[in-house]
Amino acid sequence: MVAFLFPGQGSHYRGMGRGLLAQPWAGSLVEEAEEATGMPWRDLPELTDVELARTAVAQPAIIVVEWLAWAALTRAGLRPTAVAGHSLGEFAALAAARVLPWPEALRLVTLRGRLMEEAAAAHPGGMVAALGIPAEAAAEIAEMAGCHVANYNAPGQTVLSGRPDALDRAAALIHAHGGRALALPVAGAFHSPHMAEAEARLAEALARAEFAPPAVPFVSGTSGAVEDDPERIRSLLERQMTSPVVWTTVMEALPTLGVVEAVEAGPGEVLTRLGRRCTSRVRFRALAEVIGDV
């Protein structure tokens, strides 16, 4: 049984999607993606590092690549028996599970990226990875420093989010606990209360979208559990921006669903590396390992 895992912001890189866009079937999907987002994607691999540093560009660009990745995998005969997504990757996971149509998922992510970029400009902040210390210690440090846990990514890797001064205090405490603090190249304090205004505005769009029951098990990155009720899924997405991503719990859930292999259906191999650190009961493979040039 195979799970498809869809990565979030931070997985992108310059030139991503070049091999996928070269496929003869990609043209129609790109046209649909352009219509859904109002953005040109034929030249997606030519986006510069400066352009990809913008949340409003990076997020829809990533989900376009994920749509192409899903199409490539299914055309190769792979069908997911479970899906999950990290942060914005949840929208792709829900499209793959037929909870949302792909164009609707792209529209929502395009709005999400713009709203989060605006929120980051209004409330300056950032994110720091706490490496080499237990998640419990990282959570205590966040509370002491006045910041927030954003991602429980893997054993020994917990991401904190907040104002620059709070993150500086957190970094000092991480070092004092024998860990390492790594500042992440993101534009804001994502998955924290700094995103509350963006979250509220996205909730208005989510309220207008039609959600269907998942065709395959969907593991929520907010609850860490299999979710099958459309309204419950909508509710989880409505609070996703200010809630931590419990990725370690998602990874623990996969073997209980009978999953023995997980494919990262998107750019890079961030989730492949994290998954290998979380469990040895599942074989994790990046997209390039499965279909070649991406």
C-alpha cells in the first residue's frame, strides 16, 4: 500500500517542474492551472530565486508541481491508498483524495499565499528550527521565549515561529540545551497567531468551497489523525495557518493504515528525509526516484 505525501513551502527550488512540464500531457493541466490561478505557469522552471522567495508565488508554484507530480504518478500506474500533506501540501492531498477538485485547491492555495504574504508584511517574524533536542524541550523553550511551535517535523527537529526578538531568545535557549538553532528562509511567522488575520480571510473562501468525503484515507497534519468528515476537514483547514503541523504523528499513522511505501509527490525530498527519521516501517521515496527527471 502506497501513500502520496505532498510537501509544503520550503520544498521549492529554482528549475522545479522542468521535466514534468516537458511531458506531452502536461499542457492541458498547465492551462487549467493558469485559468484557476490567473498566473502563467508555462515558464515555471524559469522563476528566479527572488520570485520564489515570495510566499504569494512559491505556494501556488508548489501546488502546480504537485498536480503535475500526481498526474505523472497516476499515469505510471501508481494509486495512493492514503494521502497527507505538510502545510499547504494538504490542499494537494485533498485534491488527490477527491475532497476538492484540483482547480479549486489551486485557487485556495493562490489566495492562501497572498494572504500569508500580506500577514507577514503586517506582522514581521520568522521561523527557527530547533535541532538535536527533544520536541518537549523545544516546546518549553518556545513558551519561555514567547514564540510558538510551528512544526513537529521529526525526532530532533521542531520548528518555532514568532517575532525576531522572541526567536533570538529561543535560539539562545536551544544552544543552552545543547541543540542547534537554524533560521529558516521564510518570509514570516507561519503556523502562529501572526497568521490569524490571513486565516480568518481564507476561512471565508473555504466556506464557499464544496468538500466531498475522501476517496482514500486522508491524514490531517493539524490533527494527526485520519479524517473522513468533509465538515471536519474544512474546520481543520480553517485553523491550519495558526496551528502546528504534527508531522511526526502523521508519520506514525501511516503504518497503522497498512502503508509500506510513501512517495513524495512534489518538488524536492524534504518529506522523504523527514519520514526516514520518523519511522523505519515505511519505505520513503522522492518523486525523482520513482519517475525520473522532474
